[in-house]
Amino acid sequence: MSSQKKLRINLKERWVIPTAFVITIVLYVAVVLLATRPTSLADFIWLSPGTTRRIYEFYASNLRGSFFTGFLALGGFLMSAKTFIIVNMKKEVYDSAAYEEKWLDGLMLNGAAKYDTLFYPLRRLSNIIFYTIAFCFIASIAQLTIGLFKNIPAVMICFFLVVVAVCFLMLSLFLIKKNLGTMFDHLDEKSLKKMEADRNGTPLK
């Protein structure tokens, strides 16, 4: 059962690589259109003389340095914030008796085979933040390794890694927002119970 849960986590993120690949192709078409005036589909494959030099010079002078410093800083920030986010989410929500009670109700209603484990949302968030950090560092390092090769494939590989990192970053932000929503719902529920207990003059257990 544990292996099935891990497989489900991995399968949910399979869209990232194909999506990044499609976006990279679109970026390649846009870059070629800006750098030259293709008249046929073959012109996107067999570039006219000078096109590679113009594309690489623009990338090297305007994007490579920014990609390197930006994703290096982003990866470092997320690495320092990851433990804080996960630990606080666990303490405020997933360790609470109210969350466990709701989880048990859902488990009995849906069955163990179709229901997520108690800490599945937190585990998924932790994994996605880790993937984001890893690809931020990979994208940053690629700018000063692969990005030094003066050809279009090298530039597009660097773009691809940047897009993958951005996709994981967007997914991380979505999951953080989703978990924060769960946490605030839990805190609101606690405050409402406390207000009701104060109104009735009974201590909150």
C-alpha cells in the first residue's frame, strides 16, 4: 500500500516535464521568429546564417546572468524556508485531533484503497518543494555550464530547465496556498468553538 501511495504522488507530477517541453518549443519558435524571418517550416530547423550568433548573444548578454543569480537565490531561499513551512503545517494542522478525526471519517467513507494517508498532503508538499529547489539549482548551474556552448540546443536546454523550475515553483505555491487554506479553516473552527464555549460559559476541551 505504501508503494502505491508513493506512485500516486509521482504520477501526479508527470505533467510537468511534457508541459515544460511544449513551452520550450513555443519559446524556440518565438525566438526564431524574432531573430529571423522564416518563410517555411524548414527555416525553423535549418537556421539562416547569423541566426545562431544573434540568439546566443542575446541570451548571453541579457538572460544567462539573471537566470544564474535568480534561480540560485530562489533555491537557497526555498531550502531555508522548507523546514519552517513543513514543521508549522504539521504542528498547526496535521497533528491536531480535529484533523485526524476528519481524516478517519473520510477513511471510513472511502476505504483505505482509495483514500490518502494522514500526512499525504504534507508529504506531497514536501516533495514538490524539494523538486523545486533541485531544479532551481540545476537551472542555475546549467547557465554557467551548458549555457557556455555557443549553439541553439544548449540555449534551449537552459530554457527548458528554467521552465521546469518555474512549473514546479507554481505547483509549490498552489500547494502552499491549499495547505494554508486548510490551516486557516482549522484555526477558524477552533476560534468558533472557543467563542461558542465562552458564550455558554463552558471551558473548551
